[in-house]
Amino acid sequence: MDFTLKPVFLLTIVLLYVAINVNAIRTKDKMYENIDASKACFRRLNATHQIGCTSKRGGSTGVIHYCRSQSDLDFILKNGTAPPYVPVIPTNLFTMSNVNRLKQSSKISGVLLYAGDENPDYFTHEQQCPNPESSLKGTCKASSVWNPHGTGLLYQDIPFPVFFVENEETIKFAKECFDKYNNHSFSTQRDRSLCSLQLTSFMYAATNSSTCIRRSNMITNLNPVKFCDPLGDNNAWASLFPLVRGPNLTEPIRDVGYIVVAARMDATSMFDKTEGAISPVTGLVALLATAKYLKTILPTDENFTKNVLFVVFNGETYDYIGSQRFVYELLKGNFPTKSKEFLPEIRMDDIDLFIELSQLNKTETVVAHYLSGTKLKDFLLKLRTNKGDLSFDEAEDSLPPASVHTFLKNRTNLPSLVLADHRGPFLNPFYNSVYDNASNLHYKYLNLTKDDISQSDNIQTHVQKVATMLAKSLYLEITAKSYQGPEDVADLQFIDELFHCYLENANCRVHQAIQKLELNTQPISLYIGVEVAPNFITTLIGLTLGWVTGDVTGPGNRNCTNEPKNYALRYYNMSRSLDDLNTTMCYRITMNFTEAVSPAFIIDGYDWSSGQYSTWTESIWGDIKLRVFLKPSAAHENMTIAVGSMVFILALLLVYFVKSRAHILFAPQLPTLAPTSC
Amino acid sequence: MDLSKVPNERKLYLCRWYFRAGLALLPFIWTVNAIWFFNEAFRKPEYAEQKQIRKYVVYSGIGSLIWAVIIITWVTIFQINRTNWGEFADNISFIIPTGSP
């Protein structure tokens, strides 16, 4: 074979062999095992504090210690010999006292929480008085707080990462690893390899909102970094009758009184999993059912002097973001729109009555909370008349945390009441937590058809009774006559379907009736999220509200458009009914969205220390992940470094020696004499 | 550039101009000047231009030291007090570290 081809040939054979046989797994995938489906606790900030958790930059590592009971946790805090640890604890051990001990101990670098087999009795980390700064003073008395089991952990600054996994299956690998490597001979743990967890949830923002917003807005170099985002989304509102009249519906109706029926639509929890069954979904479904029923029994405006505004506020859990912005715009004359030409200007004084639907679980009574007022006695009487077989009670001089507080701060004589399921403290043991889900409500999907009735006493029939009571009272208030027509109760099928949509499966009949996108078969989270990433559930709730308060103007086809453009109304093709999703009709809808971002972020030069508006922001983060690996003992790691350094120094010495004696070691090639030519 | 192959006037010329360039608030040029010409100024046998070269090397060395003291003092003060100074510190920062107050 030719001299020059041989190495090339050899090289080709070697490369082919390697390419065929090598299995290209990255080294890091052989070391780490990722745990997906984990939710992290992340950092939020307000004008004065930071709350939530963060890991170290690049992730916090710690040795796994699986705890089943308090004694396991105590053991590791007292006798752990190979810190730092990451205890894996069930949710019933996640209490204020344990978290304080974990914070003070220097042995803990993170916590992994799992939902144990039994639900705890109480699991709410909201404060005992929710929204203390933005609610009216004196409505949360120290002798009877609203959320007595609230630990306030949601508002604590925790210096280590906390992750949550829903079931133990996902951490099966970690448990097996723990049993194999860690769970024996604890006194000699330092000397062997241990199964460890790495929790990565590094948060960029720090200190408080004003600092991180200021830093995000500063352009100091060509690569600006954002530190935090304001919390925000949209509110949705709709009017029972259009706000305009006339042959082309272009004339705004002025000088009318408004009754506002409100509910909130957001929830929160320490981890990014919020279904919010009792708060807010019961109130939200009651509002939508009331709107639908009221529209059925009172379809057209025959020159009544009152209109009803249904408003769904977003962000109320975080110092009433939605209602504060709503009131701010209302006072500036910007509601419903800035221009007065197409829609009437609605002012604070035009609101005759404010009714809020708060938590409405099926408890003994439905309680109407109000601060004292005379106009209310009228309406309360109407509610009592229409209550049917509901048990109705009144609580004077009492007002649970609700959007109405923002309105009352600006107009103290506004007649307002809050309908709730509790007379004193909340009856919801899982307020604003991961456990406030369908089983907390004892909700079962009934899958009804139209006009079905349900024999048993469940949350659907309870909400039906509340909606019926409220709608009939509103009918009486608007028309001054009792309702005598055929439709006796609110739509039970609609209520059942709505609960199914919000708590079990977002790709449900109601959401298919109002829009065409296929959705995930999971409930959509009700957390407000950041302003720059709007939550789709807001659009869905708004469209549902529009659907039930809208008027049908014809069959659903391409002619259903807003031409010529009417600024007061929208036109959508939506299904005619839940039983008949394929037939669409053209709906003329009075619904619109308004921005639910705190005025603190839009006012130039806002004074962050004034405490006037909500200032909540959410930190930006890079990766959030959780993985298991085997960490070598400290002695092993030290030896690795020592061997490496020795090799390095030896190599340096060797190269120095070889270089200085190169003229001896490598004899120079003498040039061969050129052959004499012939 | 191998200084052993450069004539003496050229060495003086270089040393002098390095010193003058460093006056434009460029302490690293002085440091380079002091180190590069150190052998020429103090170790080589005597020659005509060596006295002047020595002068420039000494001045460059002293200048570098003063700058080092100033820079180290400022960096220490800033690192310790950046958090306390709040908005002012952010305004004079080029890169603000994430995740810390």
C-alpha cells in the first residue's frame, strides 16, 4: 500500500467504528435524574418587603432526608452530621414553627414538600387578616380575625428554595435513592457518597418593588436586564342592557343609575398551583349564573332607570389590584372609556348599590355582610323575600376582605353588601392554598342536560339558589315588581358546567361554546400572573360573561361583524346553547376588559412609601428545576482536587525539564546530501 | 520587540513617550513602562541614556503605585457600601448584580 494513504485509511476505519458504536448520552444525563412536575415557591415584592423563596445562584444542593413525621425532622436538625440537608417533608409538617427552625438552622439548604396521604386539617398560608393595608381599617378585629388558621407563610422571606410535588410517585426515585445510600449509619454519613437534591430557583429581584422596577428601567449598557414584572392582567365587565340606544345603537344613555354586582376571579398559593375552588370560583360561578338568569327574566330595557353592571375583578388577593385600578379610572372619568362620545361616562355617584359575591360554599347560611346603611334595609328585605329555602342571615358592621373595600375608601356612603358563607371567620380551611380544589368543595360533575334538576343537596344546587335569590331581588329592585314568569330557577346545567370548567377540565362545553381554541384538559391556574403575560382564563371568563348577557341578533355566519364599527358593542359567533354546540348564533355583547394593573406602575413619580396603591411585583428567574444525584463525600472530593493539582504541577515540571534539555533529547535532523545528478 | 537589538536613543525615546502617554490617566501604561525598562534602568551596565531612562522608570513606578492605592480604596468602599447607597449606587453602576439587594 502507498505510504501516504495508510494513515488516512486507518483513521477512516477508526472513525467509522466509533460512529457506529458510541451511544451519545451526555455525561450530565448519566449523573442527574430530573424531577419534573414540581412547583417552586418564587419571590414576590411589594413597596417595602420581599417575600417568597430563592435558591443560590446555580442551585442549592443538599443531602436528601426523607421525613414522615416531626421526629424525623427533629432528628436531622439535631443530629445531622453531613450538612447541608434538604428535608423532604409532608405538607402537614409545613408550619410556621418548623419553617422558623429551618430558617435558623445552618444545616438546611432547601425543602421539598410532598402532599402526604392524608390532607391536613388546615393549610392556609395567607395572613390572618388578608390584605391588611388595603382593606378598611377596623373590619378585621383582633378578637375575631377572618382567617384564624392563617400562618402568614406566604408573606415570609425564606432564604432557601422550597419546592412542592403533588404526589409521592414523582419522587419515588429520590426515596429509593435515599433508602439505598442515606438511610443507615447516620453517624458515618460524612464519609460516604450521599444521595442529594439540587434545587434551582434563583430569583433576580431583591429588596422591594421600587428598587427592582427602578433597576429594570435603567439603561446602563447595551444589555439591559429586567429584574421584576408588575403583577397585572385584565378585569372583565358587562352591562345587563347596552349602554347605548337608538336605531343604530349609537346614542349613549346618560342619567341612569347602576347596580354593580361584583366578584373576584383570582387566587394564590405559595406554589404555582391554584384552583381556588371556594375562593373565588364559587363567587364567580354565582355571578355568572345570576347574570344568565337575570338576562333570561329581564331581557330588554323598557326605559328602566337602572342598569346592572357585572364586574369580575382580577388581582384582588394582592391588595386589590383590579378594583384599585378600576376605581382610579372611575374617578378620573375614564370608565367605560376615555372618550365621552360613544359611551356614557359612569361616575362613582352613579352607583346606587354594590353587591359582592364572595366565598359561597354550601354551609348553614348565606350571610350578607354590610356596614350600616339605610338604603340597604330595602334591598335586604328583597333578598329575604326571594330566598326560597336558603337560610339567610345578616351581619351588620362587618365586612370580610372584598373588592368593595376599595370603593368604600373613596365613597363611604356607598350602599354595599357582601354575600358570603361565613358569619364570623372563614369556614374554608384551605383559603388561598394548593388544597382549595374540587374535593374541598365536594364537587362532583353531574353532566346534565338543559332543565335537568338534581335531587341531592350539592354545591350546584346551592349556587343555583343563591343566584336565583339575587336575580329575583335585582328584578324587583329594577322593575319594582315581583317576577311571575315561567323560568323559576337559575340554570343548573350552566352552573355544573362552569364548576367543571374551572376545577377539572378547561376544555369543557362552556369554553367550546364561546370560542374555538382547543384547550388543555387541566384546570387553568387562577393566579393573576404578570402584566406582560396575560392569563387566558381572563379572556374565557370575559367571553362567558359576554355570552350570558348578550343579545342574539341573527344566525352565526360571516355577516356577524362589527361593521360599521360600533364602539359600545362587540359581535361574536357563539353557540346557541350548551346542548347544541354546533349551532352558532350572532351575539351582540356589551362585555369589555379593563386593565388590572396597579396605578402605582402607571403614575409618573409615584411615591412608593405612601402605601396608597398595591405595589406587588413578581421576580424574574432563569431556570427552575429539580434533580437528584449522588454526591461524593467531602474526603472523596478533596482527594480528587489534590490528585488533579499534583498531576498539574508534575506536568509543568516535566514540560520544563523536557524543554530545557530538548537539544539533547531530540537529535536534530541533519540534512541529507542531495544526490549528484546524472 | 527585543530591547537588546534596539539602539539606546530609541530606548530612551520609547521610555519617555510611554511615561508621557500614561499622564493621560492611563496607569497600566506606567506599570508596563516600569516593568519593561526595569532591567535597562537598573541592571544593565552604565551607558549614556541610562540616567534619564532610570528617571522615567522611577516616576512611572511611583505613579502606578499611587493609582493602585486609589483604585483599591475606591473598589473597597464601593463594594462595602453599594447596598447602603441605594439609588445613587445604582445610578453609577454599569452592571447591577441580580438576586442581591
